[in-house]
Amino acid sequence: MAAPYRISACTGIDQGDRPYQQDQLGLFAHEHNKGCVLGVIADGMGGLTGGRKAAEQVLMTAQQLFQRFDPATDDGAAFLLRMAQEAHLGIRLTAAAADLEPHSTLAALLLLPGGRCHFAHSGDSRLYHFRGAQLLHRSRDHSLVQALVAQGLLSDAQARTDPRGNLLLHCLGTEQPPAIEAHLCEALQAGDALLACSDGIWQCFSDAELGALVHQASPRQACEQLVAQARLRAAGSCDNLSLIVIKLDAVVAVAAPG
């Protein structure tokens, strides 16, 4: 059954004030199934070469597997888990072959034609589901500061500026198998919006600010404004920035002539 909405989307990526870009992103429409979309954010770590290679491995794995994904018969959650695991293995093989220590976060969303969306993430790149401006779901970072927030030792506002924010507990490419968390957004509807972004974006905004801006703007406007505001608020110390904004717009019925 066709979903009761029209999909509009945009991506944004910016080097920020860093000497090189390690974020990578991909937004792929399924070749044979309208309404099936895969979005992936990968924030690489491990120096100029290692971090970039790790993020590129995530995107290459995602694109290759998505070409063989059939939304009519394949399980979406299992697909994202396999994608994360194979990307993790690929990064580990790169590390062994090149004597590097590459790692990458992952934030992936799989929008299905029937109106459901699967999330999967590892690390501190985030996934958001808004209805209007209201936050329905936000992924929880695999980081030290998120663990402190969960224990009541830091507020969300304090966590955004805590100097330990780059200390991750899990991500792809580590020696131990990473934690990969899944979430299912049921019954998407017109007025919903999905956001995937690296920490360079979300560290500069509260959840309420993100929801309001994404709700009020088109996907292109949201990407442009979030990148510009993140650069402004970072005041010369801006991290790499990457984001994907997907909005589900109401389908306007057109009356037949006569």
C-alpha cells in the first residue's frame, strides 16, 4: 500500500574549521521500489587517512548492500544490522592492511514504502524522528557523556559542551564488536520529519531547536540554516558537519475536471 505522503529530502556537508573532512554521507533512493530510501551518516576518526577511509568504507558497504535489498521480502532491521557489521569488518581489514587505526560512527535510516522506518546507529552520530516540531525519538549516543547523562550526573545542555564529548564507548572499527542499536518508527505520517546528523551539528542545538527549524523549513532550507548556524555558534572551532533531512509532506488531492 502506498504511503500517504510525499517524500522531500536534502543533504548537507561542510568541512567546518577542521583541516580536513572526515564526515561522509549518502542518501539513496531504491532503484525499483518507490518510497524506499536509505540515508547514512558516517563520521570517520583516525587521522587524515584513517578516518576518511573508515567513513568511505561505511558508505561503500551501504550502497552495495542496498542495491540487493528487496523491501517486499527482506527485513529492514536485519538489513541495517548486516550493513553495520560488514562495514565494521571492512574497516578492521583496512586497519590491518594499512597499519592504521580507522574508526567511524554510523547513523542509518531505512524508509520503507509502507510507511515504516528503521534506525540503526553506533557511536555519537544521531537520528531524530519529529512529528511537527515535537520530538518522538532520538538515538542515544554511545559516549561517556551520554552515560553520565543517563546516570543523572550531567544535563543534556552540559553534555553538548563537555570536553569529554569525543570519548566514545562504541563505534565501528574497534577491536571489540561494536554496539549497534536499532529502533523502529511505526506508522509514519504526513508532517513527520527524519534527521540524521554528525556531532558537529547536534552539539550546537537543543532538541527543541532542531525540531522547530526542521518543521518550519524545507529540507534544503533546514540543511543550509543548520550548517550556517552551527558554524556561527562554534565561533571558529567548528567540527566537520553532515546531515540528512527527510520530510513527509501531505499529498494534495487534485479534483478531476468537471
